[in-house]
Amino acid sequence: MSQFPVVDGELVVGGMPLSRLAARVGQTPFYAYDRNLLTRRVSELRAALPTGIELHYAMKANPMPAVVAHMARLVDGIDVASAGELKVALDAGANPAEVSFAGPGKRDVELQQAVASGVLVNLESLREVNVLAQASAQLGLPARVAVRA
């Protein structure tokens, strides 16, 4: 793995030797992420993309709250696929206007949470239209929707 340096025969992640990270976490195995590396990768991707392209982070890639909070500051939006992911995204500081909720298995309560949160719902079925209309009327808020073709 070339993205992480090796110092004195030990892998270093985020400037900390792996043995110290393990002691800090208190158990193995564990996941370790380097925020600087995440930031650099997003910057490299933005540099490779045409100007004006918006970059969204798909939470299903890694829903760890600390990772989502870091990514929310780097990208233009967050894509979620459940109420649990929606909560993590909003708690991480994602702008609700830049959160999209997709997936064919959205439950009625999740659609109501999406309307209450002001996030964009990608419609997957006619059933969702009716549920969103009802939630919008009950909450007195517009349902933000998109139709994917």
C-alpha cells in the first residue's frame, strides 16, 4: 500500500504508527482512515473533473459518522439509502438541500422523515408519490422529488 508510509518497519496512518492506533482504539481488528488522504483524493478527483460538476458522497461506501462528517465538508452533497443513513448525514452537518435519498425499499416513515428534513427523494415507484403527497400535506412542507430515468 503506497498511500501509507512505513517508518521503522511499521505502517503509519494519519501520522500515527499502527501499534499506537491499536492501543488507542483498545482492540483489533479496527478500521483506520487518514483524513488528509481522503481530502487529497477528493481534490484530485475535482481537478480531473470538468468545472461545474458536483461531487456527491454515497454513504453506502462507508457510513462511519466520522468519515461522513469529514466528507460532508469536502463534497457538494451526500447520497443516502435509509433513514439511518439520513440521520448520520444530517448529524454530520450535511446541508439537507444537498442530500438525496434513493433506493427502492423506502418505507412510509422514511419518506415522511425525508419530507420533514427537506432532502431530495429520488422516486422509485408510484406508491412513493402518494406517500410523499400525504406527508407533504400533513407537515405543511413541500416534498422535494426527482424522477430518475
